[in-house]
Amino acid sequence: MNICKCFQCDTCGTKIDCRIGMSNRDIQPFQFACPQCEERISFVFGQSDGELFGATDVVDFEGPFNGTNPFVDLHLDFPAHFGKYVMGMTTFLRVTREIGHDSYQHLNQRLNTLNILYPMQNDLRSVITQYKRGDIDNFQKTCSKIPGVSLTSRKKEDVLAALYTATSVMSSPFTIHEHNSEISSKASDLMMWLHQHHNEKTIAFIDEILGNGFLKNLHNDCLSLYPKLIAMDLPFRSAFFYDYANTEELGKIPARISTADFDVCSNYYKDLTEVFSRQLNFLAGLNNLIKRGDSNLFEPSLKLTKAQKVRLELKNLNSFANVDLGNKLAFIDECFYRIDMNAIDNKLRNGIAHYKYEYKESTQLITYYPGKEGMSRDKYYEISFMDFMRKSLLLFREVHGINHIMKATLFYCVLILKKEI
């Protein structure tokens, strides 16, 4: 179903034609900005207090739209389009034409799963909180509220099993099931291979990251990302579309997001990059074990600069942890875990992390300044909000993939080494 409305901006008086496509989400909050004055216009369908903010509803407008006013085509589940109104060319029709019926059916299944999960976000947050607190009584109670999750005993391995079932439930609409299964299986095999081939050094590595609290802290920080993801279902929904569509056109077409708070999304991106950067320390240690039988031994050819000076940051894994994210990947030689480089944008990370960006809400364009330019801002890059959310989604998948390897490591600690974690 589609609803056509005409809004008049409360600030500048501009009239804006709007076609709104309905999704299956019970509460549907929409937001866009006036193309003339940047006034934020928002409204909600599906609840009694769906008051319109930033504009007035023009109830006596004549339809169909004739192109006199700016036009916005909104839909929570798919990329929104701003531009020329075409009668009958609804967002739903455009999407199904572009990706085909089968792909749409698969996409719709993921969106429906998200519709089930987002009302449960308090329980999903609580299950992570209670695990981190070590409160097994309340952890068990909360598990029973989440479909498919149960705690069969209080053994550490069963607590971990329940925890990772919960994170699988939370991440299921956002990730690729086949990829998750492959990583999970291979990660378990990897830990057993290391146990057999580099037993002493593998145990030393485990003792180090348990003793200094690194594994526990990293694990807890990673877990905190999952309920936040569910709480941000709205801006992520339309980014799913590019799992099926031509991503080469992403950023080149006026595809936007129908509801979003960029500040919230940018904070989540910063959290993702911080956790991912520390996950690279974990990956580097495992990669060193695999390649050289010692978690602290980096590739010798990488230890010298072009000026033949020794890189102190590669002295051991602890020194490597202080390396900037932008350089860490270059120091992990032929990593056993293949990282999707489309998810990594260090310039974007620097611009967002250091609050050196501008966001224009009417066009949903982010301008960021990643370089060190003193007090000036001359060299800049641009990215659409849609592209930004797509990169955030891909980065979450990388964090989630490495979390599978952390899971295998935790089970190895508990089941094989009989260690407390």
C-alpha cells in the first residue's frame, strides 16, 4: 500500500510531494529534510501519537503530483528516492524489478525477522548485560524469553552455547548464514590444529590474553554491539537491498534512507571500528602462531622500514596493539581469515572518529576530512549516508565473523584446557 501526501515546510513554506510505501513493521517512523532550508520533517505511522513535526499536512492538495513541487519517495525497507515523480513506479515495484522476485522473497524474510526482533530489544540487551555481570540466574530467565535460546545447565560451555545462540538470533538478519557456518566450523578445526602442532606456544598465547584480561574485555565489548544493532534496525533496513542489487551504483544514484539519526549511526560506526581494531590484535596472534609457531613473531620482512630501521611496534603482540588501525592490516601477513576490504575505510574512520565531518540532511551527504591539516579543512571526501550504512553493515559482518573465532577460542579454553574465562 502507498500513501500520497503533500507537506508544507514550517520554516520556509516549501511544498513537498511525498509518496510513502508501507512496510510490515508495526510502527513506521519516517524522516527527511526540506530540500530548501534543511528543516527536519518527521512523522510516524502505526501509533496514536504519530504527530507531524517540521511541516504541515496539506490536506486539500490535488493529485496526482504534477512535478511542480520537490518529490520524495519514502519506504523504510528499501532505498528512498528523491527526484522526479513517476505515476505507478512505486518503490516496491522498482525494487522487485531490479533484484527479481526470488531475491525479494529472501530479502523480505530477513526484514520480517527484524520485525520480530526489534520489539524484543530490551530482552536482547538484558541477556548480554546479565552474561557480562556473571548473573546466571537472570541470564537464564532472559534466555527463556528469546525464541530458540535456552540454558540447559550452568556449565560454562552451556552458558557459552546459550550466549552464542542469542547473538546468532540477533545477527541473523544482518549476516550471511552460509558464511557464518563456514567460519564457525573452520575456527574450531583451527584451534584443534594449533593445539596439536604448536601446543606449548598456543597455551602460552591463551595464558597471556586471559591473564591480562584482553580476551574477556574484547569479548564483552564485542557482545555489546549486538543489541545496539537491533536498536538501530531502521537505518540498516534499506542497506540490506545492496546484498542483491548492483553495489557499483551505490553512491552514484540518489538513494537515501527514509529515517535516520546520523549522530547515532556515526557513534555506532566508531564503536565498530574500535572493536575491530582490537580484534586484529587477536587475529595477528593467531596468524603468527599458524605461520611461525609463536604469537609474538611477526613476518621478519615487515620488521624493517624502508630506511632499514627496526619497527618497534612489531617487537611483540603487545607492541602491535598500539598500532593504528590503518597500519595493522599491512602487518598481518597473508592472514588466515580473509577480511572483506570493502568494509574497511580508514579515511572515513579517521574523519568520523575525530569529529571532522559535516552532514547535510536534505541530500544525506557526508563530507569528511581525514587528514591532519592543523586548523584547516581543505582536503575532503564525500560519501552518501546509504553508502555509509552499507559500510557499517559490512564492518559488523567482519566483527561478527571474528567473534566466531573468539567463540571457538573460548570453547577451547573451557573444554580442552579446562581454564576459567
